[in-house]
Amino acid sequence: MDKPSIPEDIRRFVLTSIPTVPFLEALLLMHADPARQWRKDTLAQRLYVREKTADGLLADLCAAGMAAPCPPPHTDSYRYAPDGAALRTRIDRLADLYATHLVEVTLLIHSSLDRKAQQFANAFKWRKDS
């Protein structure tokens, strides 16, 4: 039997902590250059998304404990700042895995989104017993 391409702990991390591919791409950009200060316009250009989307991604990364706002006077900038060594290690491992298994990780993220969309749609189905 073949060894799974995504280790189980990283699979769980992706399914529970990485909501979208743009979120992952933003995280990996910040991870690749941890000393850099990221503004929403710069992130938007690098990801080919609107500034509003980049602003949301930065807010989501902060809420997830993966990034943090920069201190004054750079209050419109963010930096890579995982909450703790365990999270930093998981992100390091995910970055390494994504470099060699991009398709598998992307499909895993999309499968999670598909499942959530189906669950949401099922909540609105009419049932005979209702």
C-alpha cells in the first residue's frame, strides 16, 4: 500500500485551519519572508486579488494566530507571527509539503469547501417529515 502523500497531522491542520487556497498562499508568502512587513496593497498585487480581499485575508491570518499587525508607526502593515512553536512548526511542514504536493494540498482544501457547501445546502432541503 502506498504511503499517503499528506501526513495525517498536516491533513487535519489543513482541514481545520486553512479555509481557502488564497489564505494558504498569503500565509506562505508571509512565511517565506518573515521579516517583511505586508500591506494589503502589496499582498493584493502578489496574489492577484483585490485589496479588499487581501485585507480580509490579513484579518483572517491575524484571527488564526498566524500573523500580527506591526507596531506603530507601521499600523497598516502585518507580519508573519505564528502563536507558538507548535504552530510555527506545522506551518513550516505545510510549506515544505505544498512545494512538492501542491495539487494534493489544493484538492484537500477544495474538498473541505465542497463538503461545507453541501452541508449548508442540505440545511435548506425540504423534507417530507417537516
